[in-house]
Amino acid sequence: MWEVWIEDHYIQGRLLKTFENKEAAVKFAKKHIKYKYLAPHRHNNKKKKEFFLEDENHMPVGMIIKRP
């Protein structure tokens, strides 16, 4: 299960939508979140994967997370 989160000036953020595959999550994020870079988290492993959606100044504006 892949989740798309957007930054909303709170610590946790806001869940936009969940998807079955990564490609659909990235396509949705491109359409609804204005980001320039997709950066993987440095602690990714086989079960949990996180990707930061960053703007042109490399500030995070959202995340794509795979839940086990």
C-alpha cells in the first residue's frame, strides 16, 4: 500500500490518497503536488520505503510512503 502525503504546516502532514503501486502514486503526486525532485529516504529497507517530494530549493513538500 503506497500513501501520498502533503505538507500542511503541521508535523504529521495530510494524507491525500492511497494506491496499490508506486507508479500510480507518483503520477497522482505529479498532478496534485508541485515538486521538482523525488529523493529516497536514507533508511529505506525491504519492508518500508519513503520518498521525499522536494521543491527547487530541496525543501520537502510531501512524501510517498510504502506501508508493509
